[in-house]
Amino acid sequence: MELSNKRLIILTILIAFLLVISSYPKDLIDVTDLYDYSDAARIFAGDYKAKERSSHSMLYGFLLSPLVKITGNFFIIKFMSLLWLFLLIILIYHISGKNRKSLLLLLVSPLIWYMAPWLSPLPLVYLLFTLAYFFIDKFKIYGKYKYFIYSGLCLGLASALWDPALYFSIIFLFSFFYNKKLYSSLWFASLIIAGMVPKFILDYVFFDFAFYGLIKHLLSTISFSLFKGIYEEYTSTIAATILTLIFIPIYFFFLYKKEVFIKYKSPVIFITLSWLFVILTNAQPRLIFIPLPIALLILGRILGNKQVKIQIVVSLAISFFVITPYLIQITHEINLPFVSEYFIDFRNIKISSEITSDNLRNDLINLGEEYPLETFVVGNAPDDYRKLAHFYWGDNIKEFVSIQDYNLYYNNQSIISSKRFETSPPPNVRRTIWLEAGLGKNQNDKTDYDSISYALSLEGNLTLKNFQFVKKYKSLYLYKKLSQEHI
């Protein structure tokens, strides 16, 4: 018996729910930017034993913090992406006029199955961009300015939740207003900015500077683009590009048929420019999904039954491929926890029945009981401390400190990274112009580094001098600072 649309939606969400609750059952799947959002939620909930070091907007973590505060764990927020994806499905079902083809294309899409277990604002961003398209289309049909306002605010809120959404908002603005009068574009741009106000307010309260997050993101983008970031990491490769292209529907070229392009010119331009932007700058499947619901909505209206069936089969195959790492993590640990890493670095896949997170969690509980109310410097990587702070739920440990901050303090330094740009005029010119930007240690840091007696490492060694090995736990190595007479 053919399932009704409503039953198909319910069945999809039920299966996705089981996938989310079973994969990495005791915590959150360790995927891109996990700590930026989960730990921000803990910071605002007042339950985090380390300092904030988020590279992304704090707003999403702030919105999730009441759920962490109430439960004292990450269990409820595991399902937040699934909630936004469910609302996205309902929205597409509504916009399409209950078009079964559009609905089916979305239900089997890797977008749903790839993103459901992630803790990320991106599923909500997908929803907001689709809403922005829905409202701007309503404005085009009915000419009511409330739809114009709603569309701009949706894009602004998406940009407030996830900084790179601002680039896609600019693409959206160009795609839908390139042939309109300038004042329309300016009004729409002002609405996008207005939608970002919640982020500005939060940054002002938290960082004492409303544009802290926006400026930090723009400078970090420049840093990664030109200098590969402060850790010289950049992962956009040919393999990443190939993987990203796989997630584009195989019948996407139907969007460029003359009659289709004329009818859907603005959304097709938005889809095209967005995909080109992702492929040319930072090829990742999660970014290619931003205009995908709009593309599937249009394809559901123009594809024939046979073409839809072929696309469904292809999408199901890709979806099964993307959930494979999640299925493994139901009972085992994999060092490449999601498909982007799995595909790009498949030769180095390691699967183990021993769950490192369980070991870390138990190690930290034992550590807190044996060395109560101590502050631990954590190495050897600058951000290893975040992993321990993420897994520790308790009050026996005072704080986890980054080895980078510890070294800066003892070397009497404060600059982590800086770049200086200076003109080079000829000798007969008196003045030169220079600009400098940098990343530094917080001068208001109140941590008593001199009183730190212990260090932790996730490796079998510690790069700090004057620390002596004390004990190995299951996953952690404990070191104690030598007294002056032993140095």
C-alpha cells in the first residue's frame, strides 16, 4: 500500500530519530564545530570548566543553553537539528502545494540524513533561507511589504546564528534584486542587518563590543584565505570538491532549460551562485545544502515520474553512504566520524570497540576525586583542553587551561598571531602607512598560573618543561610540576 504524504513524513522523522539517539549514544557526534556550539551552551548555562574559544557566533549556543541548564547534559540538544529539519520538511510540503515529488526528493535527500545527528545551526539556517525564498516569492505575487520584511529578517537571523550565512545572504540579495531599483536593494540589505541585531546585542553584553564576532569572523576568513589560519590548516582539496559535487542532484541541469530558467530565474541564479561559491572557496557538503531545499522544490515541479524515481534511487544510495559512519558509532568508535573525513582520508580509517569518550569521562571523574579543586593545564595541542572540558560534568575540577595560554604567561607574551601590512614608498617620501591585526591572549585573564601544579596530556608525552610524569589513566597522562629544588 502506498504511504500517504503525512505517513511518509512521520516515518522519515522516526527513522532519523532512531539514528540520532543511537549513534554516539552517550554524547554528541564529534563533527565540525561541535565544541563551538555545545560548549557555548554550557558557558551560558554556567557549567563549563574552561575559557570560551568559539570561532563562530555564540547566539546558537545561547539559545540552547536553557536546555543544557535544565537537564545538566547534552541529551535534549542532540535532537535540535532533527527539529529544524522536520520543520523544513513541513515547509517544503506546504510551499510545494503538497507536491509529492518535491516531498519525496527532500525526504530521501542526503541533507536530512547527513545533518540530522549534527549539533549545528546549519539545519536552522537551511530552514531560514527556505523561508526567505518563500516570503520573497509571496512578495512578488501579492506585493505585500510584510513578506519583503519577513524575507530580509530571516536572512539576517540566519547570519546572526552562523556567520558565513552573511555571504549567502549577499548572494540572495543580488539574485533577487539585481534587476530592481537600488532603493529596494538597500532596504532589503538594511533588513538583513536588522535581523542580525540579536547577535550584536549578545556580543555587546558578552564581549563588550557589538561587532566582536562579525569582525573576528571576517578577519579569520581573510587569515584562512591568505595564510591558512593561525594553525595553517586548510582542507579544501580535489577529493573534497568531488565529494561535494556528489551531493548536487543529478538532474540539476534541468534548472537551466529555457522555460524553467525564465519561470524561476531568481532562485536558479541564487542556487547557481551559491554552489559555485562553495565549490570555489570551501567545498563541503553541508554548505552545498543551503540552497538545496529550493532546488528540490523546483525539481519536484518539473521532473517527470521516471526522473524522480532515478533521483530517489541515487539519493538513497548517497544517504546510506553518509550514515555509515553514524551506524558504526552505535557500538564502535571511528577516527573519521563523518563522511567528509571518511571519504577524503579513507586509507587511514580506524575502527575500535574501545570508546575513547567513555574512557575520558571516567578518567576525569577519577581525577577530580583524587585531586579535588585543582586547575590543570592541558596539552599538547592548544585546544586539547576543550575536549576535556566538553566531557567533564562535575564540580571537583576547578578549570582546564590551554597549554598555549600557559606558555604565553610564562614567556611574558600576549600575542598569538599577528599580521602587519605596510607600504614601501621611495626614499624621498617622509611617511609610510601600515595596518596591523592580531589575535592575542585576554589581558583580563584572572587565572593564577603560578599556582597550577598539574598538567594533563592526551599523548604519551608533555611538551612543558619542569613537569614530571605521575600516572597514566585510561586515556589521560598526569604530570606534576617540579618544585624549585628539583629543577
